[in-house]
Amino acid sequence: MREVLTKNAARNIFYGGSLFFILIFVGLSAHSHWYIQNVSTDHAGLNESVAKGKRIWEVKACINCHSILGEGAYFAPELGNVMRRWGVQEDPETAFEVFKGWMEAQPTGIEGRRQMPQFNLTDEELKHLTDFLLWTGTIDTQGWPPNDAG
């Protein structure tokens, strides 16, 4: 075996290695796409009400204060597991009533506490937002948040 790497051998190693890792990258990308489409997306739980609730979440810029599944601001509580924390994850009607009561009580006016603005949402909008938060509570977050309070 030669002790010197020739130009041809170096070029072949470069092209061979590049091709190998490009194939690995393409394969992993294809697998990621398949996994997202077939395994990790909850097609049955995603309905029109959940989509409208997410739209309200975006339009009202809830993410500017709250985090959801670790994404967003940390000024206000994590909301990805809020329905479980309130003990209403399995009861959508009670979840709506609890959420509606919470939203209508804002701002609390307690001195020295962070205050959530009053958004004056309709019952229909509150129902959609409740459905969105119930849906986020069903996502397997693999242990996130690290504690119940987020």
C-alpha cells in the first residue's frame, strides 16, 4: 500500500463521501416528511374548531406573553398543558366553562401582579380557543414542560 495519497484517490474519497452523505441527508429528509405526515400529526383531532382556535391564538398574539409547548414568551404561564393543570382535559364542556370564566375575569386588577388584557371574545371564539388548548393538551411532548406550571 502506498503511503502517499494521490490526487485521484483524494478526489474519489471526496466524491464518494459527498455522495454517501447526500444520500443519507435525502433519506433522513424523506423519513422526516413521512413521519410528520403519518405518525406525529393528529389528523383525527385536528378539526375546524381547533384550526379557528389556533387562528385566534395568532390574531390576538397570545404568544407574545404565553408559551405553548415551549415556544413563545415566558411573561405568562405555559398553556400547552393548561387544561390538564385545571383538571378539565377530559371534559370539553367543563373546560369551556372554566376557560370562559377565567377570560371574563381578566384583568384581575390585583396590585403588583401581571395582568392579562380583556379581549372581549365571543362565546364562539372562546369555544374555538378552548378546543385548541384541549388539542394541545393531547400532544405527546415527551416530558415538556419539566414541571406542571411550565
